[in-house]
Amino acid sequence: MLDIRGLRKTFNAGSPDEVRALRGVDLHIKAGAFVVVIGSNGSGKSTLLNAVAGGFLPDAGQIKLAGRNVTRWPEYRRAKLIGRVFQNPFSGTAPHMTIAENLALAARRGQVHGLGWSLSRHLRQAFRDRIRALGMGLEDRLDNEIGSLSGGQRQALTLLMAAWRKPQLLLLDEHTAALDPKTADQVIRLTQSVVAAENLTTLMVTHSMHQAVNLGDRLIMMHQGRIIRDFSAVAKKRLRAEDLLEQFNEVRRADQLDPGAAEMLKALYV
Amino acid sequence: MNLLLGSFTIGLILSLLALGVYISFRIFNFPDMTADGSITLGAAVAAILLVHGVAPIGATLAGAAAGAASGAVTGLLHTRFRINGLLAGILVMTALYSLNLHVMGRSNVPLLSTATLAKEAETVGLAALGGLPTLHCFGWEVSVCDMAMLVFTFMAVVVVCIGLYLFFRTNLGTAMRATGDNQQMIRALGVNTDTMIVIGLALSNGLIALSGALLAQYQGFADVQMGIGMLVWGLASVIIGEALVRSRGLAMTIVGAVMGSILFRLMVAIALRWGLNPNDLKLITAVFVFVALILPGLTAKIHRRKEASAHA
Ligand SMILES: Nc1ncnc2c1ncn2[C@@H]1O[C@H](COP(=O)(O)OP(=O)(O)O)[C@@H](O)[C@H]1O
Ligand SMILES: [Mg+2]
């Protein structure tokens, strides 16, 4: 389904702010898999998802999606295959447009935007039914500006939008990080049901150890632009949040063991 | 009364300019400076075609099409070559100055002896009223010619407004609005935002050039200088319109831009009647827009201060 080989990306190459965000990532994800990504801040998780979504061209490597080599496709073209929810609740919706208009745009993800009406009675009814199932009381607010909703409500709608047309791949980048714990739980439950309903292939970044051990059927850990751990379904089942924290600390200790050794390691790897 | 009638007509004609500015500035958040050049381009192309005997409708539409092309060029400079939007507009505007001189062949093309939409409207008006040259309306005597032109521009503006409203509710129009609202989101939904910006600026400058083509026919000449400061004029109209309707709904903002344009033209006409020096007009328009732009921030600040001192 998703096949990433030798992916590299350096930001601001050659300048003092040079960041080697991806240092050779290989990742193969089967159709229908739900893969959770964890890793410390700045380890390259968002960069990996952006590379898959087409936010920039990688320096090296190849990205194949649903059998097609999409490495050089522009972002808008990949959107035909990919549904996305961002960390920032403001990123995934057009704030000054109505709920119905936002959903209508999502209902045409990857389609040609011609001169047909964007909203039909039929479509509005479909939106109302689907939104009612959220239980957020939004079904009567289809014509309200989406910017008037709370962050949690917007993330829930963004999730619906990402999955309205079944995507080949669903990308979730810490999509509950900006929410309070209770709302985050709601959005996570919605995520599980949306993913399960259509058996979506999913790549989800999270900062929550709890989510990392309880969600998905595979867990990868990133560090300094590389994938350093990869737990398959069986190994993941035995994992507890404490184990993950221990893994994190291990990595951190390895980094800090001895400044001299760390320098040497850097010189070797970087 | 004739002052009122004239102001209404010019206000309506310039409301097309206001709608164009509304599309670039408000819908796309794009400070498009092309306007000053494209309004003249519309006038120049229409005027020269009229002089060469092209039918008024055809000449007017050709003027609008030329404006649309110039807007598309600004869009391409910005999206293809990643030139800053403001600069892209300035480049095209500057180039259009020479182009307009070439189109017209001189700096001013009079239209007094050629057929224009204004004269066609007059003919239709006279025929409809059985040849009466004047008309009594609420106790005033108005010339059929002025009235006919007002009715004609009104109808044209209504058609454009309805067309725009419907367009912005199609899939394409909705994607264009979303491009101005949240580019990241609409790209993630598969829309090529570059294309949207090019089409949007073409639409915007098409309307602005249409406004110029009508203005030239109404005032009876096209002049290479007529575009100077028009962008700010349109912006002033949009701002007044927003203050009038206080709504972000699509229909209301479109109507607001038209109302703002008419009201602004009326205010200017009255100020001129009271003895405002026409040379100061652009200065005052610019100051007006400046004040209107900083006012919301200023009132919010004062509000915050008051609140802070109330809490202290
Ligand atoms: N567009 C960019 N320009 C410059 N540096 C970037 C850019 N995007 C990410 N980075 C840098 O790349 C590194 C990895 O970032 P990111 O992938 O966002 O980490 P995270 O794992 O926290 O999501 C960070 O050091 C970040 O500052
Ligand atoms: Mg991140």
C-alpha cells in the first residue's frame, strides 16, 4: 500500500540552520494496517507525514502509494489518495465557510471542481445524518461558519471530511494534541470507529503513550530522522505505556551517555 | 437631481470595480495592484474597438476579456514564478500603462461621435417613452438619456451580482473561496490553489475592466490616466459596504460592495459640490482607507485599555 524507500530530507541545506529531518527512512505498510508513530519532539514525524502528503519534494528516496510512484506528484494530486487531519484544529477547515460548504469540498476531494452546485439537498441530508451520529448537536448548524466551533468539534469534522471519500491512506498528525483530555478521548473514539468502518490504512502520529499502546496494530518509534523501533502486532500487544517510556529513556541515555561518544556517534551517522 | 442621477450611475459602474477588488482583496486575500492598469485597459480596448465600428456590446465584452487576461498574467507571475503578489500586480500595472498607450495610439480617445452603450440605452429609452426628451419623476425633471443609462447600468450590475453569487456557490466558486480562506486545507482536499488564484484574478480584473469599459462609454472618452488610484477607490467602496451590511454572508457582501460604491460616489459628489478641491480627492480617499483599515484595531485597543482600567 504505502512503500517508502531511502527517504531523506534536509531543510535549509548548507546554512547554519541546517536540519536533517529525515535521514533515510524505509517503511512498508500493508493495506488496512493502522500504524502508530511516536518519537521525541523534532524526530521527524511530521516531516515524514508531510513527505507522504506531498508538502515538499524529498532530497532522495521514493514514495509509492497504492502501486503508484507518487514521489514527484504535487500535494493536490496526491490528495486523491490521501485523507488528512492536522495537529492544529484551524488547519483542516476553512473558518469563514459554513460546515456544509466545508463538507461539500471534502465530498469532492480529488475530483474536478466544475460549475455544478457545490451543495444539493441530497448532500445536505447526507451531511446532517452523518453529523447527527457524532452526537455533538451540530446537525442543526450546517449553515454556521465552521470557525465558530470549538477545536474538538472542528477536529471531529476534519476527520469526517478526511474520510468522506474513502482514502487509500489516512494521515493523522497528533490530531488530538491541541485538545483537552476529554475532547481528545472523544476524537480518538471517533477515529477508531471511522478507521474500523472502512478498514482504512492509517498512519497516525501521537505524543500520548496511552494512545500509542492502545491504538493500532503496529507501532514505530522515530528518533533523529530515522525509524529506530518497529513493533508488529504481536510485539505491540505485550507493550505497556511504561515499556515505551523506558524505550524513550534508553534512547535519551544513549544520546547523552557521554558528550564525546555522542559527538562520535553523530559524526558517524550524520 | 441630475447630480444624484449621475452619482448613482457612476457609483453603479464603479461597483463592478468594487466587486473585482472584493474578489482579490477579500476572497483571495491578495492585494492585487493590477486594478489601476486593468480598468484603463478595459476602457482603452472598448474605446478603440468602438472607434473602429465594433458593436458596443462586443467592444465592452472585449474590454472585459482583456482585463481578465491581464489578471491572469498577474496570477501566473505570482504562482509560476513565485513573485510576491503585491510586486506581481505592480509589474503588470506598470506594463499595462505602455500597453494602454499602444492600444489607444494616443493618451485620450474621445467617443463623442461613435456608437456606445450609453447612446444605445438612450435610443431605447426614447423609443420606450415615445420620444419624450425629459421625464417627470417625483416632481423633478430628468433627462431620459440619464435615466436610461441609469436603468441600463442597474440591470447590468444586477446581472453581474446574481452571476457572481451563483458562481461562488458552484464547486469551482466554493473551491476558490476556500483558497482564500485556508490554502493548506483546500490543497489537502485536492485543489490546485495556483490555478484557483489565476482564475480568481482573471475574474476580478475582468470585472474591473468591464467597469472601465462602461465608464469610458458613459463619460464619452478613454484616458490613459483614468486608472490612477482606482484600486484604492474600489477598496474604499468595499470597506463602506462592509460597514453597511455587517455580514459575512455571500449575498450580503456582494450587495454591500455595490451599496458601498454608490454611497462613496455620492459622498464624493457632495464633497465636490461643497467646494472640495478635486486635486485633493485621491489624498482624501487614501486617508479614508487608511483610517478605515486601522480603526478596527484601534477601537479594540481602546476597548482593551478600558477593560484593563476597569479591572484595576
Ligand atoms: N519546513 C521546515 N523548514 C525548516 N525546518 C523544518 C521544517 N519542517 C520541519 N523542520 C525541522 O525538522 C525537524 C523535524 O521536525 P518535525 O518533523 O516537525 O518533528 P516532529 O517529530 O516533532 O513532528 C525539526 O528540527 C524541525 O525544526
Ligand atoms: Mg510534529
